[in-house]
Amino acid sequence: MIWSGFLDSRKEVSAQRFTLLITNKWKGAAVALSDEIKAGIDGVLAPAWSTVDGQVVPETKDIVLKNGAVKLDATYLYADMANSTGLAQNYTPEAVAKVIRCYLNAASRIIRARGGQIRSFDGDRVMGIFIGDSKNSDAAKAALNISWAVREVINPKLAAKWSDLKWTMDHGVGIDTGQALLVRGGVHGDNDIVSIGSAPNVAAKLSEVRRPETLFISEAVYVMLDKASKYSQGVDMWTKQGTQEYGGKPVTFYGSKYHWQP
């Protein structure tokens, strides 16, 4: 009995020591991480920006992570597949992945063919950046082409592949133009380009509008369109939708139901 009690007490002491070591280990890790976070924030806030005027759309490697920034006069296009949640709730992940990839594949090919540079994917959404004298018209033509791809190519092919598919692809495209500041966000080894400014934000918001029209452009884009991207057989393809506040800023925008084969 004495020997048994001694062993039990030894087990209790060992357990207490083990618990203490584990507790101290995790406390140490937490302290180290908190210090790392504080140092990281100081590293972001302390250095002044090293900003250059961009002549091309930069890639991630072109911007210094510590304090690099590129100013760019650009037109932003966001193409967003609608109701992917409804799709995911009713069909297998393998089928859903095929559908989303169809949209991103077509949109990406069109954006690049129209002179845009792709700099971001977010789930079922892709973002393209257009620069140059024809950036607004190029982006509008890309939007019209994407609508054609959804209506005339993707939906018929999905129906042919899955005869029991009860879901039809819809989408929204938003476009705005203006000056943006491109920086790198994240940490070493895990970072990407982030576009700061009204144009990327408004374009993203416009892509989320759900109306009979599927393409939406700000008035700033509309007034810069060339005839080919504005009219179809003499009829204006874009109708005024009204004014919406985004971040406290009123934005007048136009919408279109048209589609255009590339």
C-alpha cells in the first residue's frame, strides 16, 4: 500500500510538471507571436512609401514588399459568377468546380485578349486591369464578350453535359476607372498585389449588382466609350441605372443587357 501510494504521488508530480512545461511552452509561443505582430505592424507604419508612376500593370515581383507602391491610371473590371452558393448547395463539389472553372477560363481569356492584365482571383470572381488610351472601351468590349460566352457557349455546354442540371449560369461585370495605388499586402512568402482606390472598389461593388442588366459601368467609363463599345446598330447599348452611394461617394452608373461575340 505504501509503495502504491508512492507511485501514485510520483505520477501526480510528473503530470503536474508535464502540464507546467506545456503551459510554459504555449505561453512562450504566444508571447513570441505577439512581439512578431507588433514588430510587423511597426514595419508597415514606419517607412515612407517609395512610390513610382506606373507605365505598365506591375506584377507582384515588381513592387517592393516593405514600402513599394505604384500609381496607375487604370480601368478595373470585375467579372463575378452569380449564385455559386446555390450551385454548391445542390451539386457535387466536382461538378461545381467544373462550372466555376468554365466561367473563370472564359473571362480570363477574354480579359487578356482585350488587353487587360489579370491580377486577382477570388473564388468565382476575376479582376482585370486595363491601361492606355482605349482602356475604358477595351474593358467594356471585354464585358460584352464575357456575356456572350456565358449565354452562347457556357450555358449550352453545361446543359449538354448535365441534362439534369436545374441551374443556369448568370453573372455580373462591374467596371470603373481612375487612379489607383498598387502595393503588396501580406508577409514574406505569402503576399499579393492589393489595389487601393475608388476605381477597384466601385468596380467590385458594381459586379455584385443583380438586375435584368448584367454589365455595369460607372459614368466615368461611359463618357469615354468609343462608338464600337457604346452603340449597336445605332442604338446605345448602355442605359442609365441611377446613382448609388459607395463608401459615401455617389456613383452614377449604366447597365447593359447586350452581348457581343468576339
